[in-house]
Amino acid sequence: MSAPLFDRSRLRFRPLAERRNKVRIQADHVSPDLPPAGLSPEARLRVIEAAAAVRSARAAGRAAILAFGAHAIKNGLGPVLIRLAERGWLTHLATNGAGVIHDWEFAYQGASSEDVRENLARGEFGLWRETGLYLNLALAVGARAGLGYGEAVGSLVQREGLDIPAQGALAEEVSALAAERPGEAAAAADLLAVLRRLELPPGFLAVPHPWKRFGLQAAAFRLGVPFTAHPMFGHDIIYSHPASSGAAVGRTAERDFLRYVSSVAALNGGVYLSVGSAVMSPMIFEKALSMARNVAQAEGRRLEDFRIFVVDLAPPSWDWLRDGEPPPEHPAYYLRFMKTFSRAGVPVAYVQADNRAFLAGLCAELGAPV
């Protein structure tokens, strides 16, 4: 007999406006117009090197992919990344589920980052009504529309709302599509199940985002720059909400992963920047690179002409370029962000730097649009 499932309808959610936040984007954002600070001389040289690589790649019409952890958003770097995307320096943005949430909360209420220790002790961590409701609803609506995870949230912010179909019309759509297009029928059925749980009326559901100018996903959606999210189920607070649909998460996240693989497949002559992501970026990159190389080799091509820059706060404890991969008994062997990238067979540069200093420095170094 299987163990019982937890009933999320028993949870009590509080309004997001009641939450105390550590970061207010208006006051705490990093301005792309201010000179960067906090770079060591060595890190500064790496920034110049990375900027030159990005500049060369984009001049040749090649890819420049930036994968980053949630702290890049929580640290207020949205405006810097928006500037880089607007000026054509970045061709793809990738983050995890927490990065999506912080970016959305900044756009929606201008603040994010709760006190986890304090709220966890009270059984209130992550149980915020609007974050769970609107993001899960965006994913369910987006899955039916054929959108990716980041694209679905970007659409919500950019349009400041969602189109909620009538339940009767959705039921008819499911029946009409079931035989010929079962995947689309299933996505429509998933949305129907969510709407029935929430008892939402049809029509346009207005969701104002007064701080939309700080929203990176909205900017990417507006610019047509791929913004892909790579979540892990159970890692993010939105899975606590009864509006969550595992099927919708899976459909949108799978689309994002395949879109990401397409970008990695076009990396020849390009640059991959991995900033502050100890697990997500290296994990998705190695699978994507293997998939892309598999197809390239079958077509008589090679995928090995690109550069990787890895940025993290950890001090270097091993010279990967000089000494190769460390033995399993050395702690550096378990630094996933270096071990994975060092196995790619292309030049990898490690930069010990705060993500604010590195990305602000990169933006300043690149300067005018492509």
C-alpha cells in the first residue's frame, strides 16, 4: 500500500504584501550606468577577456549564453542583464526556478527574499498566496499555449495578466484534440483541472506589475531573447500551492530545456558564461552538449570551437588547466561547476568574483550595442 499524499488544500496562505522582504529592487538594484566595483586585479583581467570573447562572438553572429543562479537576480542585477540583452550582447538567458520567482516578485511587488529561518520556524516559509497562484497559473496557461517556463512567466509580466478560457470551451477542446493531437489535449485538460480547483471565471485576469521595468523575464519576452528556466520539482516555493500542476511544470520546463539545447548546439565560435550556478548550469550544460555533439558528429561536424567562463565566490583550490581533473580524494573533485566544464574539451576560465562585480564589469566593458 502506497503512502498517503499530502493534501495542499489544508495549507493556509498569507498575502504576499504581509511578508517582510530583505531586498527592495528600487533601492537595492545594480545600475548599469554606475562604474563597477569590487573586482580584484586578476578578476578584472578576466572580465576584459570575457568581454573580448563576447564581442568577437557577437560580431560574427555567434551565440553568447548566460546561465546564472538565483542570487544574480536577488542581488539586483536585473537591470544589468536587461541592458546586456537590449544591446544584443546575450543570445540566451538560463536560470533555475528560484531565479524565476525572485524576478517575478520584483516585477510584481518590488521586493523579494523572505527571512527563511524566521518563517520556517513558524511554518510560513514559501506559503504566499500571489506567488503560488499567479506563477502556477501562468505555467498552466503557458503549457496549453505551447510556451516554455520562462516565456510563460515573461508573458504574464509583459502583458500584466492572463487570458482565462471558459471551462466549457476547454472541455470541448480536450475532446476535439484527443484523437489527433493528444499532447495538446492533455495540456488543455491540465489547465481545465487547475481552473476547476481554483474556481476562476473566464476572461482576462489582470495582474498589474508596477515594477515591470526591473523584470528580466518580461524584457526577454519583449526582446525575443530566449529565457529558459530549469527547475527541480520540490525545490521552489510555488509547488506548495494547490494551483501547482506537475504536468504544466514538466511541459514548460521540457520546452525550455530543448530550447536551451538548441542554443548550445549553435555555440561554435561563441561563449558560455556560467555565473554563480554551482549545480544547475553545469548539469544542464553537460547533457545539452552531449546531445548537440551526438547530432553534429552524425552530420560530420564538430562542436568544440567555443569558450567557457565560470564565475563563483569560491577560492580556487586546484589548477584545472595545468593539472587536469583532481583525484576523487581531493575536495576540488566535488566542485561540480568546475569538474563538469573541464570535461567539455574546450578552454575554461575560472573567475573568483561576486556576481554583481563581474556582470556589472562585463556590461561596462562591452559598452555600446553590438
